[in-house]
Amino acid sequence: MGILVWPRLAWAIAIGIILPIVFLIVQSLGSQAELFEHLWATVLTDYILNTIQLVGLVLLFVSCFALPAAWLIAMCQFPGRRYFEWLLMLPLAMPAYVVAYVYTDLLDFAGPIQTTLRDVFQQNTALAQQTFFDIRTIPGAALMLALVLYPYLYLVARTAFSEHGAHLFQISRSLGKTPWQSVRKVAIPLSRPAIVVGLLFVGAETLGDFATVNYFAVNTLTTAVYDSWLGHGSLTAAAKISLLMLVGVVGILTLERWQRGKQRFYHKYSHQSQLFVLTGWRAKASTLFCLSLIIFGFFLPVAVLLIYVLDYWTNDLLAELMQVLLQTVWLSLAAAVIATIFAVLLAFTTRLSPSKMYQLPLKLSSLGYMLPSTVLAVAVLMPMTSIEHITNDAFLTLNLTPPGLFLSGTVFALVFAFVVRFQAVANGAIETSFLNISPSLDMASNSLGKTQRQTLQRIHLPLIKKGLLTALLLVFIECMKELPAALLLRPFNFDTLATFVYQYVSDEQLEQAAFAAILIVLAGLYPVMRLTRGIDSHEH
């Protein structure tokens, strides 16, 4: 391959991935704005406020869950710490909408918990008919999302706390600061970049959630996009609302970078940080806190699903479910393989030259992750329908039978959407692996007369095998859980495990979807365990 082939290939990949965003912006400028203007004059302000409130509460809950857990695991010794290191990652395998469905079933007015409370107070006429709490609210939805999203922040914060080591904390304590002051004034500021990254991931996932907020009857911008497109048939209105969400995400990123200014955070990495040994009530409270996160975020929902499977199992559902499982696996695997190959080509191109022509494609190809899944579905549909219209018109001009929906009505649309959405995930894993390879190896290969393609095949690929596997697993698990894009773009009579679960739950038949939900969790467990093992081995 000539030297210019690599940037051309990288730019082709990047342009293909950002093409939906370009079409989204163009479509949002369309003149058909009647529905958008009507929504803006009536309900859109409430939707925006609901979205802000939901995201804010999720970030608050996640911070309360993840930061104390990360600090305890990174800096303290207490009973069970060795197991909690990886157990706290398990909720990553649990889709948020599954947790929401389980807890709604448990905590709703007709659920076992409120029913038991009314039985206890049956002598009191007023309390016998009392609704003790309503889970289907914005705080309820935020809590459900936080229970499964906190590992994103826990993971990066734990790594950041470990890297800074206990010595900085000890210095702060020696200067007369209390433990809380040392955490607030030393540990948190030094770990700020990592914490912000984790919170941005959580915020992006919250914005992209559709099933949880829809099930809880919480109207957000995501539901507005869904209703505008499928309910009112207005792609322009959906595009305008989608662009509003995109501008909000970019605005938050810009504001954070501006506020950070030119601050830089350096640390000396320490493999052997001395842990603070907790005793007495502090040790018990730490164990109980970590155990509660795992129980409520993973083990309790799984236990409820297993009970449903045992109580409502029928063989009639098995054949259909196996077909759906196979469809989900090969679809997710195809997207994971494509995204990983693209990531390798993009990351390798950045090694060839520091110029923007070589560096920019990798950054552009990661923009799709900023799009909430519902917005992504709208954006992906636009270039496809444009191509289909042009092609069908050309066939009609030639008196040929038009091919119809040969892109948007196929599995290709789903695979393309998954790649656009999760390319950033693959890029992160592969780019990190490439950064660990010394540039001297490239120079040595070049001095021996090897081409760039041979250098990639014989040197880089063998050295980044773990990164390749990590990228594959991370994209695979995300695709397995993805619901909004799959729900909106899937072909007729084509289901993934996520859409299969959603269809039954939307009809209040969670029991029938329990086994499919268990399969989603099982599919996500191995990647989570593999990822956790890799992180632990790196830290220790």
C-alpha cells in the first residue's frame, strides 16, 4: 500500500460514519417545521426540563454510588474488598430497561412490596388503600438508570484513585486535613479528568435511553423524537429535536473544556499503594455499601428473572427464542468485527504522521457515540432513504422495476447503526493498545525494508491481541443490549433479544420475556469479567 492509501482509507471510513450526522443537520434545516413549532409552543419545553432533570439526577445518583465505591476499593482494606473489585462491575451486564421492569413489578401499587405493606396496615382504613410510593417518576427512572450505569464512573475513578496512590492522601493528612477534606481537596481534583469522562459516558447513555423512560411514562427529548417520527410521520421534526439534543451534548463538552482551561493533572504511577485498613463500624459500613450496590444492581434483578423463568417456562417459546438469540449474536458479532477492523485502520493511520490529515479521521469517527440511540436511528435513516429514492427514480426512468427499500429495510441498516454508535468504543480500546507499542519498532521494521502493511500484520497485530479482544467484547456487549436503534431500524419480522424483551414487557408480560432477559445478561457477563480481569492485572 502506498503511503497515501492509509489516510484515504481512514477518511473514507470517517466520512461514512459521520455521514448520518451531516444528513441530520441538513434535514433539521428543512422548511417543514409545523409540527416542531407546535411541539415547541406546547410540550417541548416540559420535555427539555424533564430531560435535564433526569440527566442531572442520574449523574447525582451515579456519583453517590460510584465515587465512594471507587475510593474504598482503590485506597482502603476492608472485608470482601478483593471480591468487590470485580463484583461491582457486574451491573454493566444488566440492561437498564430490564432492571426498570423488574423493580416496577416489585414496587408498583399492585406489586408484592406495597401489597404486603397494605396487608400490614389493613386495620387502618386509610393506609389499607394507600400508595406508599410511586416508582414511575423521574427520580424513580433516574435511580433505575443509576443502578446499572454507575460502573462507567466507578471504573475510571477507581483507576484514577489507584494511580495517584495513597501517598498524596497521607501528605494531605499530615498537613492537618481531615479525611473528608483530603478527598474533596486532593483526590477529587486530581482525578477530575477521569471523573468527567465517566460522567459524560453516563450522561450519553441516559440521553440515549428510551425503554426505561417510556415504561415510566417520563416524557423526554428521546420520546419526543420517537413520537415525531413514528407517531406523526415527521422526519424533519424528529431531526430538529435530535439536533437540539446533539447541540446540548456538544455544549456540555465545550463548557467543561473551557472551565478546565489550561489546567493539567500529572501523577506518578505507583503499583504498590499502601491501603488504609478499616476496622470496626467503618469496615462493616464499607462492606455493606458495596454489597448493597451489587445486590440491587445485579443479583436481585437476576433472582427475580430466574423465579419468573422457573414459574412461567414453556417449551413453545424456546424455538422462537433460539432463533432470536442466533439473530442477535451474529448481528452483534458482525458489528463488533467491522468496528474493530475500522478501529485498527484508523489507529494505525495516526501512527504514520502527526499531520491533521492522518489524525483527524480517528476523532471524527468517534462522534457517533455522542448521538443518543434514538437520534442515531433517525440520522442513519436519512442517507439511506436518500440513496433509495435516487436509485428507485433511476430504475423507473429506465423502465425497470425499482428495488424498493434495499438499505433502510434490511439488516444492513442495523449493522451500520451499531458501527456508527459504538465505533468510539472500539477506537478507545485499539488506540490505547497502539500507544503501548514503541515507535522504535516501526522504525526498525522500516529499516529492514518492510512495507507499512507488513509492519501492521507482523508487528502491530500480534502485539495488540488483547486490545483487539477487548474492542470486540465491548462492542459486542453494547450491541447485545442496544434497544432504541434496534427497535426503530429492524426489518419486518426481525427481532433481537432486546426488542423481544421490550415487546413482551410493553404488554405487561415480563414473565414471558424473563428468559430472553437472562440471555442478554449472560451474554454480557463474559465480556465484563474479561474486561475486569484485564484491568485488575494492569493495576496490580
